Amino acid sequence: GTFVNFDPSNCQAEGAGTNFVATGYKVVSEAHGADTWYTVVPNTVSDQTELNNAISGATGAVGVQLPAGTYTLPTDKMANKDVTIIGTKDTEIDMTQSGIIGSQNTGLDLTIEGATVKFANDNYKGVTHSKKLTYKDCTIKGLQFLYADDVEFINCEFVQENDDAYHVWTYGAKNVTFTDCKFNSTNNSKSVLCYIEGTGNTFTRTFNNCTFTATGAAEKSAIMINPSANAGSNTYIVSINNCTATGYAENGISGQTIVGVKETVKDNITVTINGATVYSN
């Protein structure tokens, strides 16, 4: 955050009530007329080793600024931490390995801003066993599975270079929100799949101000709901607001190409578009 005209020395001091800056952050100052603005920003790390050390050495919240290059996350050092990573489009976070975060890391709160995040086009690869996952201003490549209690995508661009492949399986994540996002699909188009093998869950999927664009042959709707693995045991609440879809197909919901439902549906499902119910089961 940014603060005006306060004593920044208190942010650096040790002791009860005075150590306000979390590990990996620093205070920078800027002159604005008669005022001085102080902003808490992440420290810059220069390579993979410094990134690993910054995260493993943190006892709570940690923030890092990454320059251009390719990095991986130290998956065995992220348990119960609040990690923020800020980069540019030339900063690539390589998420192509399976099971990015292991079961020992339940409680992770991970935010990635401004970077390119690359996933493999393979099943079940994502940030597992996490509490909250946030992507902001990111370019996201490949196929990602979602697992966190809460997932949020803000102003992200999804790029799928493979034909007949989704960008995202919302999978086991409880609450997922996409805001101001762009999805770019190729042949045999499809973008987001709502699907899970688990039972007895309630899932919310919210899309606000998103655009879905596909080239080539249309096969699926942009957002597909396919709760067939354990039919009748889960509840899906899907809300779509001010979104558009171009180049997709109609699947199970008459007149809609932005959202479809697989034919064999037995779960509890409610789909609304701009507040109006277009499907319920």
C-alpha cells in the first residue's frame, strides 16, 4: 500500500508493534509536491537461488519482484505461507511439472502478478492443496487444473496453442472468479471445463466482463459443465455477466454458445447470464 507523510523508520524497526513490513518487502519514497509518498513493494531477486531463499526464509508473508527469465517455485518451502510474485511478460513461471504444490503445503496463499505462467497440456497439473490462488495481469499458457478453496483471475489472457484443449479445468476449487479475462482458443474450440470426480461439493463459477474467442472448427461451448463422474452428488452455481463468445458451439442449452451442459446431467446446476436463469437442473 501507499502512505503519505509517515515515519518510514517505524516500518523497518524490530519489536512489538513496529515491524510492519513483511519478509521480502521494502519501503520506497517518492516526492509528490509538498508530500512524500511511501510505498511498500516487493524486493527484487536476481535468480532462482535468491527466489528459493526468499520464500524458504519467510515466516509469513513474502513478496518478490522477478526480472526477465524462467523460474520455478520451491514447492517444498511454501507450506502455510502468503507468497506474492510480481514479474513482466518476459518473466516466465514454469508450472509444467505435475502437482506443483505437494500435500504438505495446505494453507498456501499464492499471488502471481504480471508474469507469464506456463502449464503443460496434461491432466491434473496445478497448484494443489492451496488455500487461495490469485493471478493478476498474467498471460497463462497451456492447461491448468484448479484446486484451491478460492481462485481469482483478474485481467488475465489465456493462450491455448494446442487444438482440442481447454485452458482451465475448474476441477476441485470451491470458488472461482474470472474478471476482465480474455480466452484465445484454437481448432475444436473449448475454454473452461467445470468437472470433478469428487462428491458432495458446492461449486461457484463466476465470469465477469470476459471475452472468449476461438478459431477453426467449433466443437464445445466456451464454458462446459460436465458433472458426469459422480452424477447427482454436487451443486454447480455458474454466473456469467457481460461476457461474449465467438467461434464456439451450442451444447445442451438452447441458443447459447458461451455455456453448455453435457447431455447426461444429474447434478444440481443453475446457470445465469446477466442475472437471468438460462438453465437449471
